[in-house]
Amino acid sequence: MTGRQSELPGLAPNQCKEDEDFDWKGPDVIIQTQPGTAIYRNVHQAVVIRQEAMNGDDDQFVFFATADDVRTLITALQREIGDA
């Protein structure tokens, strides 16, 4: 690590922890494990959001058939994160 870490606002320099002592449920972990997510067009030109299967289940799919459907999704997502 460089000295720049201590310059980041809100981040205190981390106490050196041995690998076996690191707490993956602790406050230093900012993003928990999540399945991979892909976005692509299928053979029918629908926009597909596909999420990687967990625990041997099947992948999950969400399809949006028109550009207006995708715009509606984007607007709803922006509303949820406070950007609309």
C-alpha cells in the first residue's frame, strides 16, 4: 500500500492484520459477495439481464422487449438511487 491511502477522506490507515485474522464480516468489507450480472441482447433483440446461479440453481433472467421498456427500467433505477 502507498501513503495515498491515508489521504482518502473517511479512510483511516488500516492496522496491519494477518490474513488469518481478517474479518470478512467486519466494517472494512464494503461490498458483499454477489452473483455476476450480465446484460446483452438475445436472438429476438430483447435486452436481457442475466444473473449467475448460486448454489447450483438455474441462472435468473429478466427480459425487456422494447427500448421504452429499458428506458422505464432506467428511470425506475434512477428513482431508487435518488437520481431522478
